[in-house]
Amino acid sequence: MNRRELFQGAAGLVGASAWLAGAENKGVHMVKIVQFDAAGVRKGVVEVEKVVKTEAEWKKQLDREQFEVTRKAGTERAFTGKYANNHADGLYHCVCCDTPLFDSKTKFESGTGWPSFYIPLAKENVTEHTDTAYGMKRVEVVCSRCDGHLGHVFEDGPKPTGLRYCMNSASLSFVPRAKA
């Protein structure tokens, strides 16, 4: 066996192994998120399937504005979202997959017209990406479980973090806190 045949054989084995591993997983991608109970108490980290749907499936589940914001990275008009002035005690979940994202205890009045929080419930439940759309450099925040666009995070928030997670109401569902 010459050198070329040896490398081709090795490459074939690597390719076959990768194919078999993919076939075993059947395309299922797992992510780690933190679960919370209805009172907002952390229950622990769990591994769950990533939520992946077709555009048609998302359109069937979400209303027009929710779809445009979460699946197309849109932004609702300032001061129009249903949670901009919500002061009730509870948790904010992803409207697409129900992952808990923010606690009302970390919500503050930013004056921007969007619900703003200084920290997510758990760093595992949100993912941040660099967003260079519209000639700006911002940090986009998406749900870790379904990649739904939530909003952006800025470094002009209050203590203790100095961050402002500026979220779209259309990407959230509010769940009142259960009494312990």
C-alpha cells in the first residue's frame, strides 16, 4: 500500500464514522438550559432538544408581529409592546419555545420604550451574537433553545451589571409568579 492509498483509506474511515454518528443522532441537536419553577426558583441545568421548525410551522404558531420579530430579527415600534409598562411580578419566557428568560425583579425603566432587564435569568438560556446590520455594531440576544430573536444588549444599564437587555415584547410571554 502506498502513501496515497493509506491516506485515502484513513479519510474514508473518518468520513464513514462521521456519517454513522450523524445517522445515530438523526440530526437532533441538544442544548443546555436552566429550568425554573413557577415561583422563579432555579431547578437546575438540563439538556433539551434544540427547537427547529420550518418557516411554515413558525407562521402557524406565531402571530405576524411575533414571527417578524423572532424569526426575521425584526423590532417592534418603541412604546407599543404589551410588556413595556408591565410591572407585575413574574417571569418572561420565550414566546416561541417557552424557555424562561428574564425575571420581573431585574426589569427596569430604561425610557427606551422596550422592556429592559439588567440580567437574564440564566446565561445558558440566552445566546449573544455580534450584529452588524444597518451599519451598526450591536450585540443581538437570542433564545438558546430556539434561536428566536429577542432584542439587543447594551452597556448602559443600571447596577449591578451595567447592562441593558432591551427586549421586544413580541418575543416574550409573561407568566405571573406562583406564590410559594
